[in-house]
Amino acid sequence: MRTHEFAGRLDKPARATDEISAVGGIRPTGAPAYREGMLQLRDLDKSYGSHHVLDHVSFDVRPGRLTGFVGGNGAGKTTTMRITLGVLAADAGTVLLDGSPVTTSDRRRFGYMPEERGLYPKMKVLEQIVYLARLHGYSKTDATASATALLERLGLHEKLEENVETLSLGNQQRAQIAAALVHDPEVLILDEPFSGLDPIAVDVVAAVLQERAAAGTAVLFSSHQLDLVERLCDDLVIIAGGTIRASGEREDLRARHATNRYELVSSGDVGWLRAEPGVEIVDFDGGYAVFDVDADQTAQRVLREAVSRGDVGTFAPQRPTLAQIFREVVR
């Protein structure tokens, strides 16, 4: 039996006691699922003639976490991903894995889904994914078991023997994701994985990516669906014009970009807020108000006044959404 890679970067033959992960790959029974794999991008530059595409792009993709990579069309997301994968060469900068420059051998432990579909249209779905697993050193038996489990997890159990070209665009997208996952990669890079998926398929794919992250994989994906990125991701990177405009843990980013905006819900009418100095009403409806204050002391004064006037159900600062942060930093 041929060897293949296990979690923890160990190469050893598969055994009868090994377990098939439902999200792709063969993992020894009882072995820890967590693996190393800190991906670090440092000062990546790329130009085409006089057009500067990337300008000192730096960020980390940590193992066991989902990192969302967002930006408008032409912002530099795909170029960054292709440099990370070695498809393009950077003019300057370094891609590191666990502190060392990424090698060709390291990249064999990467999984990649390009925005453009790249499967063979006339091959059957299962045959295609098995073939890709075999390219990563899996035996035919192991490849078939891993590919079947993964495709079933992605909701393609009824499509295994159909040609790729006969699938709907959404199902082709699921098959493309299976191709990126089937060898149980240590680092997973997905360019617009939710494009063309219906809401049910989005939930299925999102759950699979969360499972991969929980197993220790470093996951980087791009998307224009900011609400989805905000819901899924642990860390966020925003790029515009080839430069990183904001990055960090999701809640830390929201806290850093928060303003002095508060929400008040009370059992009584809160129209009195209009007369409060230092308060600007943003939204108002009876006992509900969203308002900005000029200082923390003003917020505390408003809270005391609200309590004195009746029951207060909610009084809390409003943190910005990813969409609001995005609009702020890309101006």
C-alpha cells in the first residue's frame, strides 16, 4: 500500500484501524486531529508594468481558524492567493509556513479551489475526486473511501456516477470544493467557495469548512458575501487597491472600529433623548432608540436618566458590522 500524509505531517501506510474523516482524508484512529500550519504572508509586492497590484501585503492564517479575505473586484485577493500557492511569483516578499519559507513539498499539503472551475467535465464526479486523491499518494481503496465520504458530506451522494458537465453550477462548485479537500490538506485556500450556491448548499459547505478548521486546518477563503464572512470567520483581512486596510480577530476588529453609538430599549417612550445634550438620534421608535454620544460620560448620564424613567430592557454599545467596517476602510 502506498504512503500518504497524515495529520501532523507523518507519512505512514494506512491501516485497517484508520478512520475516514467525513470531510476528506484518512486519519489514524485515536490520533490528535490538530496539526501545525501557521501560514504567514510578509510584505508581498507584485506589479504588472506600471500597475502595482500588491503593496506590502502581510497577514497570518492561523491553524484551526477560518480567515475571511474580502475586497472588491481587482483588490488583489486572487493575486495574493496565487502567489501563496506558487502559481505566480512575487516581485518581493515571502510566504512562510511555521516560520520557514514555503517549499514545493509544503505546497503539496495545501488544498486550493480557484474561482474558475477546473474539473474535467467528461469525468464522473467520484472518478474525478478519486483520481485527485491518487495524485496525492492515496491507494485506490483509500482514495475511493475518502472521496465517497467527502462527496456524501457535501450532499453529492446521488451524483457520484454523473459526469461533471451534467451537474448544476452549484453542484459543480461542491465538487470543486471536494477536490480541494480530498487529500486532507494542512492549509486550505478557497477563492469564492460560496459563489453560485443556494442557501442550503451554503450551510452545508460552511459546516464542512468549520469542521476542517476544528480539525486544525488553516483555512483562508475569499467572498463578496460580507454577512456570511462575518458569521463564519474567526479572523478577517480586508484588502483594497493592493494594500491591507484592516486585519485581525473578528470581534477585535469590530471593537477597534466601534463608535460611540448605543442602543436603548425601554418600557417607556424615549423621546426625551432628543433634548439630551451631546446626543444625536440615529433611529427612534417609541421605546427603542439608536443614538450617538459625544463622550462616554454622556452615555452614562443617558443610562441613569433611562433607569429613572422606567424599566430598561437593553442599553448597550453597537459594534459595526463587517460591511460597515469595509465601507469605512476602503474609502
